[in-house]
Amino acid sequence: MKKYDSYKAKLSKIADLEYTLAVLGWDQETYMPEKGADFRAQQISTLSGIGHEMSVEKDLGELLKKLHKSKELDKKQSRNVEESYKDYKQSKKYTTEFVELLSKTTSECFQAWQKAKQQSDFKIFAPHFTKMVKLKRQEAEMLGYKKHPYNALLDQYEPGANVADLDILFKDVREQLVGFVKKIAAAKQNSDAFAHKHYDKDKQWNFGIDLLKQMHYDFEAGRQDISIHPFTTSFSPLDVRVTTKVIENNLKSMIWSCIHEGGHGLYEQGLPASQYGLPLGEAVSLGIHESQSRLWENNVGRGLPYWKANYKKLQGYFPEQLKSVTLDQFYKGINQVKPSLIRIEADEVTYHFHILVRYEIEKALMDGSVEVKDLPAFWNEHYKKYLGVSATKDSEGVLQDIHWSHGSIGYFPTYSLGSFYAAQFFYFASKEIKGLQQHIEKGNMLPLLNWLREKIHKHGKFYSAADLCKHVTGEKLNFKYFMNYATDKYSVIYNLK
Ligand code: CO
């Protein structure tokens, strides 16, 4: 069909531009010399502007409107058109003045945050963040929403997510997880001192590459490099980049950032290249993306079968450091559950309290029930309540994350959603793949990867997150899968009755 072909061609051109931007961004975080920063920012801004113009172009809008009514499209084609039309109408809601004001406020807010964090002084950040919150409320009005203004922002990161559903999930977190963590805290604790000995950087790197190869991350369609914050980016399903960071006295950092980003990378490599530039060639949502990284990182990579497969190899790299550490001690040491102040250092169980606090704050900021100036107190009070810890300075409390300074309000919940989806998917993978644990124990990750490819990766955006979950597991997202996973695993590790 001619109209569909010209739509496909237009989207392909927009994708060319966006993936080119991704190359520039990847280079900026990995190899770009310091002096290149200013012109690079200019280049990125110019190309972003052109990309935006192309995606709100009038011809494209008319084409989408006609295609949207067409009866000649097959299922996949209509799904592509439906998603593209939604994106198009969404982009059209932004006025140039608003985009410019938001971009200016964001860069001011980010600079203020850096300074505020350095000096651990929330007052430096507060006036700029107040402006940001005001703009975000305007944005919600501009985009439109049902029931709660926060829903408009959530929808940008996790289409379909809303306060009503998240309230139910986080109520479960509060009611079930708080008590469980208290039980763990009362039990005998395991040591992870071995992880903080000296570990040669090159050897760590090589072990990380071994792990990626074992996961079947395709090095002919990707590569790994070093960056300050590990990330995954894609230029097409045939060129997907992951990064990691290697710290000499912290073995954990490299291992689980490698596996985590590897999981993101496998998802991107598994998207259908035939749908390049189209919604069916893209990931469903941030939450589903995060489910893929966390399934590998936690459900697989922090499990006993995984280390039955890999611990000898790790000891081979580091005989001195690990010769007197048994597999059991290693497994218990890497699975400590302990309330802490910093989100990115949290274990897989207490992690969700960090998200819960941020979720409650964002919701309250958006409906006006809390003001920016009161955030440090709100923060500390809730950390005390859920985690039993309190920050002595703002840099370790309310100022720790970059997200709000970037205007990313509505992003945090996707992290918890990712873990909960991961637990639910992994439960069904274990049920449907014969002998999955035994395969993993032997280092054979292919049955799991093939299952993920077939059930999740190859569909791109054909399903919404909610529909995908139903398609894979027969029901909507349910916290009980995560709770059961955590209870089973940590009751054994901590010898709980
Ligand atoms: Co991630």
C-alpha cells in the first residue's frame, strides 16, 4: 500500500536522525575529549530541533490521519499507525515557547542541583526546582489527563501507568515488605567483606565480557565500553552498545552492572530489524525495558544456580581474594538485605522503599499537597518510617538523584515496575521452560533467552505493557510474584521461619 510505504519511509528518516543523535550521545559519555563538549552540545541541539520538526510535520499528520481510518492495513500495520498517530498528536501539543522555556529551566535546574549537591544545601536547588514543578504542572494540563495530574507525566515513561494502579502496588509494598525487612534485620547477618578486597581492573573487565558472552549478548552487533554511569543505547537492533564501570575495591559494581546492561542490550538486539524506525521496532516502555535488565541482574544473576555455573570461573580470575570464600558464603554475601540511604546502592528488596518515597513525593508535588521547600523534611520523615534510617545531610537524602533536576518526574516508578514485571515473567519462564534451573547451573542461558525473545522481544510495541503482561502470564501485573520470590529466596538465606 502506497500510503503505508510513504509513512514507513518518513518514520525511517526520523529514526535515522534519532539514532545518529544516539551515536553522538554515546560518544559524549565514553570517548569524547573534554574540550569537545560545547560544540557537541550545539550539534545535538541542532539535530534534535530538526528531528522535532520532522516529527510534527503537517504532511506526516495528514498521512497518519488517513491511514488511521484505512481498512486495508493488517494488524501489525494498524498497530504501528495507531502508536505513531498517538505520538504525533502528543508532540503537537507542545508549543515552541514551552519547549524552549522547559529546556532553559532544565539546564538552570541541573546546574543548581550540581552545586546544591556538592554543598549539600537544598536551599540552592529549591527556587529552581519550584519553577520546574510549576512547568511540569503546566505540562500535565497541556497534555491532558484523567483524575490526577501526575498521570499525564507517568504516561510519558510508562504508557498506561496511573496513580490508581500504582497506589495499589505501593500499598502492597508498604503492607508486605516493611514487615519482611524487619524480620530479616532481626536475623543473623552475612558478610560481604570479600567483595571489597583489591580486584584487578583488567581481570574484572574480562570476567564481565565472559558473562555477557554467556548471556548470548551479540558482540557482532554490539560492544561494551567504560562510562561513569553504566547505560545501554541502540543505533539499530544490529548495533547496540552497553557500558560498565569497574571499581578496584568493589567487585559487585562491575558484575551486576554488566549483567543489568546486558539484559537491556539483549532486549534491544531482539527487536525486529524489519520494523526499523516504527513502533513495532521499539521497546514497549521503560518499565518493560527495566524488567529485562532486572530479570537477568536479580532473578538470574543473584541466584544460586547462576553462581553454581560461574563461581569457579570467578575464583580462577581471583584465586587469592576468593580461595577461602565458599560458594555458600559468596551467595549469601552478595544477597545482603539492609536498609540504607542511597537508592543506587540498595539491595533488590529495600530498593522499593526508595521508590515508594519518591513516588509519594512526586504525586504530592503534582497535586500541590506538598511544597518544594518542605521536601527535605518530608523525605527524612518517610525514610525514617519505611527504612528506619535518616540522612544527616541533603546530599545523601533529597538531593541524591539527578532525575528531578532534569525534569524527569514520573520516571522513578518504572524501576519498581521493572522488578515486579521481572519477577512475574521469571515465574512463568521457570514454569514453562523444562529444567530452567539446571540449564542455568550449567551456564546454558539459551533456553531463557529464546523464551524472552519469543514472548517479549520480537513483538516490539505490538502490545501495551498491560497487554504484554497478560499475553505472557495470563494476568495483569501482580505484586504477589515479587513478594513470593523475595520470601522464598531470603527466608532460606536468612534462615527465617
Ligand atoms: Co536499567
